[in-house]
Amino acid sequence: MKLKNAVVFITGANRGLGRALAQAALAAGAAKVYAAARDPANIDLPGVVPVALDVTDAAQVAAAAAQCADVTLLINNAGISQGAGVLADDAIATARRHLDTNFFGVWALTQAFAPVLWANGGGAVLNVLSVLSWVTLPGLTPYSASKAAAWALSNGLRAELKAQGTQVTNLHVGYMDTDMTRGLEAPKSAPADVARLALEGVEAGAFEVLADDISRHVKQSLSTPTPAYAG
């Protein structure tokens, strides 16, 4: 999968990592970049094609796939993160909101665009996951559960889409300097750096990109007697 002359569709492209991915795709020579967001008026990046899309709305997902029939790279970046303790009154409702966007949204977009990618030669899918696919922090269980589910889904998609020549790459990253981590005191990666590494991974045919030290550390710990998720 090469970015030069690719046609890229990015969800949640109005800010943060999504915007950085759009910028990186343009810089890498993409022929066209569709930048999708709930409100396309919030997309201010020159050179992209704004698309109205709520990933939880089946009609909008179908319309996007029909409208953007030249896509060769789908980037599932849209996501939400809302804190909730596991015993809070609204914990299950919060978890459902996370699953609708972070899990079912990825599934719906990939299902809708898979025939498009196949028709255009196979192409690729990049799924933006998280180090919290593998470890859960207090107050972030709904988010971690949705990202863990998306990790499992992404691995299943890779196996099933291989037959049509579509590669699937998982991106795992810890803290980034975005609105989602505003006010959090911790080392943060620059979205531009993460976007560059992610697209380099796609071009290299990688099944997985670990974009920062914390993701590499946690992944490495999974096969040890005391993995990071053990606390």
C-alpha cells in the first residue's frame, strides 16, 4: 500500500490525530483525502474533501461509502473517551456509547468500504486503537473495553479481508497532545509524529504500529509473569 496517489478516507478528521493523519497523507502524495466529521464545517484543512459522517448512523455510513467510491485507504480514527467508574450509575450507558463509536463504528465503516477497497485493488485499512486496548486505568474501563473489543475486531478483519487483498494495520498509542488529554500531566506524543509513524507502517505492510514507548512497553509485558494489566 503506497500513499502516493492513494485516495484516503479518514473518520474524525476535524482535529487531533485525525487532522494530523490528513495532513500526513497529503504530504505523502495522496491524490485525494476525504476528511469526515459529524460537522464538516469544523474541517479547516486546505486540500481535503469534507464529508458529513456520524459513524454511529448507518444511513450516513452507507452514503459515505457510496459517495466516496474511489477510496483505497480507510482510516478508522473517530473515537470518544468519557470517564466512568465500573460501579457508577451511568457506567453501562457510558460503555454502550463507547462501543457504538469505538467498536461498532469501526465495524460499520469497514463493512461498508470493504467492497470499495476490493473494487479498487484491495487497498488497506488503518484502525486507530490504543495502549488501553491491553491495560485498563481506573475510571477508563468503558474506553478500554471498547478499544480491546476493537483490537479483537481488527485482528478478525485482517484475517477475513486478506482474501480480497486488503491489508489491515492496527495503531496503538498512549497519550497524545490532543483535546482528549487536555489537563493531563503526562508525557505526550505529538499527533504529527504518530500520524507519520502510522502511515509509514501502512506503507510497510505492518500488521501493527506501536507509536510510543508506553505502547511498546505494555505490549512487551503481555508475555511476562506480571503483565501491565495486572496492576
